[in-house]
Amino acid sequence: MKGTGTPRPNTGSTARDHLANERTYLAWLRTGISVSSLGIAIAKFAPTAVSGPLPQE
């Protein structure tokens, strides 16, 4: 079974790891918002295939 050996001292920092995870999460969130904003801007300013009113039949 894993983890049943002799305990080793914790040389890492739990707070440091938590803050690193938070920075990573916020970076992904920021990237997602940026990509969404770019998609909205492209959709808003992209030329349409039809110019003028559609023909009535």
C-alpha cells in the first residue's frame, strides 16, 4: 500500500502551492474571457455574406 512507509518531513509550502494553483486558475479564467471577447468582437465586426435587404418572393 502506498504511503505506509516512514513519514518524511514536509519540506514544501502548502501556502505556496495553494497560491500557485490560484494563479493558474486565474490565468485560465483570464484566457477564457479573452477568447470569448475575441469571438464576440469577430462576430460583431465580421462582414456578412449578404449586403442589403433580402429579396422578397
